[in-house]
Amino acid sequence: MRFGLVVEYDGTDFHGSQLQANARTVQGELESALARLFNKNIRVHFASRTDAGVHAKGQVGCFDEETDMQADQIRKAVNHYMTKDVRIRCAQIVPDGPNGFDPRGDASSRNYVYKFNDARSEPAVDRNFVTHVRRSLNDVAMNDASKCLVGSHDFAAFAGPGTPPDASTRRNVEAASVSRNGNNVEFRITANAFMHQQIRRLAGVLYSVGTGKTSTNAVKDLLDRHERGVAAHVMPAHGLYLENISYNGTGECGLPALSLPISVSPSVN
């Protein structure tokens, strides 16, 4: 039996989402809670890898276990065993087996937001959830620059060092925009997938546009280059959120649901 999970976490005190030796991670926290619940080691698989300090409101994962517990009972029990900076928001049974639900491979798109803050003083309450900048940002210019991201492009210039050397750097961006919400300037982007540090490097270029250091053509110019990592300004991790991951799913959590058995009515003579 496979359970799909929608997970939310404050990434401040985590060394990323993926399991690491001698470091606190989201996967480690979840697996520790599952071990306490089921008295055995259970492996959790995530749809997206997030770096240390990056937050998530809609990370998706799954694990396999044969149990009589209902999905929502598991959600409540696992949350009980975890610290308050990570929570399962939703749990449901998903298709299992060799062709069952794959959080990474079955995702149709991923939506991220990067939050700048250009208030006069760095915020105290939200300091771990926005990147404070010391200059007022021109969000209109940043939005204009972001428009050229939509479509299928080679994002080699924005690839981080964790991108495998033989991996494709082409991605399909469905939507990209920048808007202001008070002192927060939010860069939103939706694509089929992202490379290591891609969004934080894109945010770095948009920051330069917003401060007037570069023109609105800067993003397009970098897209036309095919040298990996030339967009070298990587914005801090704590301004980045994984908002949600989309699937062609109809289950309670928006994930693929089990097919209901077909009932055959008895023939009437």
C-alpha cells in the first residue's frame, strides 16, 4: 500500500529536504516519525529536492507500508511525533506497484515563489522567510524581464553546480511573473522541473534588474548563452518557497487516486 503526502515545512533549521548523514533534514524527520509509528524503518521519496533554508508549502512525497490505518490517521500520528516546523498537510492512498505513483516522475509542474523585501529596515518577524534588500526594487521592470522566461528554453546559464554534467538544461516554463505586495516583491515561476539553484540564480538577475544595475534584457541575454552557471549571483535560500506541485490527480490531496473496482450487475433473464 502506498501513501501520498503533501508536506509543509519551515526550512530554517533543516539542511535541505533530502536525507544526509549527521544533518537534520525533512526526509530524516519524516522517516524518524514513521519509524516510531510503525516500529520499522520506512523510506520516504520526495518529488523535489530543496536546499538548506528553503521552505515548502506543498512538497509531495510517498512511502509504502501495509497497514489498516486510514491515511488521515497516519497524518495525525506522524504529525504528533514530529517537531512543529514540519507538518503533513494531507495524506491519501495512491496507486502502488511498479507502475504506481512516482512523486517526481508523475509531476506535471512545480510552482515556486521567491520573496524579496525592500522595507527600510529588515523585518524582525519574517526575517527567515524573505530576503531583505537595501534598495527599493522596481517590480514593474522585474516583471517585464520575467516575461521572456515563459516557454521552452535552455537554462544552462542558470544551472547550479549540483546539476549533473550530462543532464539536459532545457526546461519548459508555464508562467513567470513579479508583483508587489506591500514591502514584499514576489517572483513566481511554474515549470515542468527546475535545476539546482536555477530559481535563486534567476532571482539574482531579476534583483539586478529591479535595482537598475542591468536592463530588462538581462534575462533574455543570459538565456541566449549556453555556458553553465554564468548567472553567478545566487540569492539566499530563505527567500525561496516550494508552493505546490501539480499532478493529473483526483484524490483528496490532488494526487492520483486508486481506480475503483468495476461492479458488474447480474444479468436479468
